[in-house]
Amino acid sequence: MFFGNVNRVRLAVRDRVTSTTPAPRAVVLDLTGSCRLSIPVLDELDQLREELARKDVAPHLAHVRSRAEQDLAQHTLTDHLGPHGRHRTVDDAVPAVAGGPV
């Protein structure tokens, strides 16, 4: 994710959540392809988090690379996600989101 596509990603996730029945309880974003997370990207992700929270949908990030993790650590999104909002892999996120082993 980078500044050129993050708004499109945010809108696509929001639209998918809105149009899915039953509504999801969580969304997992796989950041495998994001080596860095710029401030505009982090701001958009935080805005997505707010939009999802209004729909009672928990956002989760998976596979945050080390440099992107450093960027994330310096943004308020880290506090908003909390310690359970980040996962090493998507496979790690799924049972956490589902509430137990899958």
C-alpha cells in the first residue's frame, strides 16, 4: 500500500464491508507488499479504522514488515489498533479474529 492507492483500498474495504451479509466482525489487511507506511497511508488506515469501528468491525493488520512496523509505531494508529490488532501472518490473524483456533 502506498499513497497512490491507499484511498482506493480504503473505499474498497468500506464498500465490501457495507455490502456483505451478514456483516463481518473483522477485516484483516495483509500488508505483505508494503515495505514502508508513509504518514498519508497511516492516516488513511486510521480513517478506515474509524469507519469500521462505526460499523462494529475490528480492523487487523497482518504481515507488517519490519520497516513498516517502525513507521506504524510512530503513528497513533498503533494505539488505536491495540496489541491484538497486529499479527505476524494472515494465518495468525484468522484464529484471533474468529475467537479461537480454526
